Amino acid sequence: MKKLNGTVIVTYRCNARCTMCNRYKEPSRPEDELTVETIRKLPPMYFTNITGGEPFIREDLKDIVRELYKKSDRIVISTNGFFTDRILDLCREFPGIGIRISIEGLEQTNNEIRGLEDGYNRGYTTLCKLVEMGMKDVGFGMTVQDRNAPDLVPLYKLSDEMGMEFATASLHNSFYFVESNNIIHDRAMVAQHFETLVNELLRSGSPKKWFRAYFNHGLINYIYSQKRLLPCDMSFDTFFIDPFGDVMPCNGTKEKEVMGNLNSQSWEELWSSPQAEQVRQKVRCCDRNCWMIGSVSPAMHKYIWVPAFWVAWHKFKALFSKKPYSMYENKIVRDYRDGKVTKEELDRCSTCEACAKASAEA
């Protein structure tokens, strides 16, 4: 069986009150959440992300991780880092696991966005203790918006000094976030901070960071409401499963799309069902153009020649310039600067011709 890329949403309960996510307003009930028995039915995976809500709210998370390690080559847990003792306890048993702690800026900015009193210090302390333990795969995750964009590069430099990973995202609207009003108001300002980050990454000595530069280049493209740079193959070689056992293509759709339910089906039955095929057809004509690591990372591996060419070209430019990347390489950024495209035009949702055609035929 081909190994897949999977994201396991173990709970919708969350102790944070993030300004860009209302998931805490619609939590799952503990008695309805994924059981270890359902986890056992998942297929082989080359990578698994465990997320929420806040995963460490689940007191049986260790049991879930034990089962997932039987199926997955690599596991990374996304957390707000608040439950330090639980995180450290799990990492003592699983020292090879990855931990990504969401930190949305420097102290004041993070605490305002996350709605967690002392959230920055709790998350940062957890990171430091993980490093002291000798954990190798730890780092920050940051969702960039108007309020925290000025903290983007300072946070990256802090992660670099600590030898940690640094993951980025931008605002998205979907059923998963229970949110449809996430908007970047000052695109040029936010893009400028991304441009600085891209150049920092390109000037590093790490090939991994060079490819992260490409991902952040794609975030600039995304915040200018453009078509995504790589095809989306969610539901083909990648999946999400939510706390209720529903298997979905991703967490970026406007309405929840369900391929089947693993509580009541076997994986083989679910994955090859007519319902799953219908969802795949929707994915093929999806016009949302999301640019989140869960869908982009598999695409970057699958279509490696696209980011590889971009990296090679910009590393070549780095031989002759301290600033090998400019956000104005993107035509849309130039057009917006020059007044050829208005904010209203960028904000306006485009209609997917393929979907319109499919609807007409139906």
C-alpha cells in the first residue's frame, strides 16, 4: 500500500482564544472524539501531523502517539505549548517526535492574538526545556497577519539562534477555523516582511531553508489572492481526519467535505468509495488557492522541479546581490503598487471555471 501524508485532528477543544480562529467556540465533546481503536484503522503514512484544537488537552494523547508510531515514519505535533509538563512527559517517551509551538509574535503581540495570559512565556519556556532535553525536531509556528508581521523576522532570528525550525502561515478562512472574516488589510506591508524573511532564508547555508524561502514566496502570492503556484493533490495522496472520524481532503474548504467515516468503515472501503471520488472531483476544481504547509509540502516534494528551479535561480542571484529576492518579481505585486489592480479586485472571490462548467453540466 502506498504511504500517505496524514493529519490527525485529535480534538476541537482548545484553551486559546485566537483572534483568527473561532474553533474554540465549537469544541468537540470528549466522548465523541477519535478512539485508539479508530486510530488503528489508519493506513501507513510517511508523515503524520497531530493537531487540534489543542492536542495536549487529551489525556490519552500518549496512547494515540503509540499507535501512530506503528504506522508513520515521522510525527509532528502542533501545539500552543501551554501544557509544558504534559509535553515534556510525552517527549521523554518519544524523543524522536517533532513539536511545533505556535507563537504569533513577540510577547505582547502573541498574548493579544492568542488570548492566553502569559502564553508567550509558557510557549517559549516549553521550547527551551525541549532543547535542554536534547529534542532535535522542535520549533515555532507563526500565522502572519497585519498585527504581527513586524515580528516575523525577529522571531525567525530568535529561532535561528536557538537552532530551531521556523514554520509560517498566513490567514485562511474555512470551516476548520469557524471563520470567514480573516483579511490582510495592508498586503504590501505584510509582503515586505515576507520578502525580508525570504532573503534571510536564501542567504543561509541550509538547503532546507532555501526551499522554505520558496514556500514564503508562495505566501506572498497567496495574500495577493493569486492562483497557487503548485497543483493541489489533497485527497489523492494526503488526507485529514477530524475528531469525529470523518476523513476529509484538507482543512481549507469553505464547507466540510467528507470522504467517509473511519469509525464505521475500513480504510480500504472509505478511500475507494464513490463518496471519496466525488470529493476528489471537487478538489480538482477547487478555486480557494490555499497555501498551507499541509497541502504545499507534499506538492513541493511531488513537483520538486518547480521549487528547485526557483531556488537555483535565486541562489545564483545571491552570488551577485545581497538581496536576491524581491516581492516585485510577482507581476501582481507590481500591478497593485502601480494602481493597475485595486484592493477591491483582489478581495473579490474569483469563480472557478471548471466548477462552473461542472455545475452547468449537472
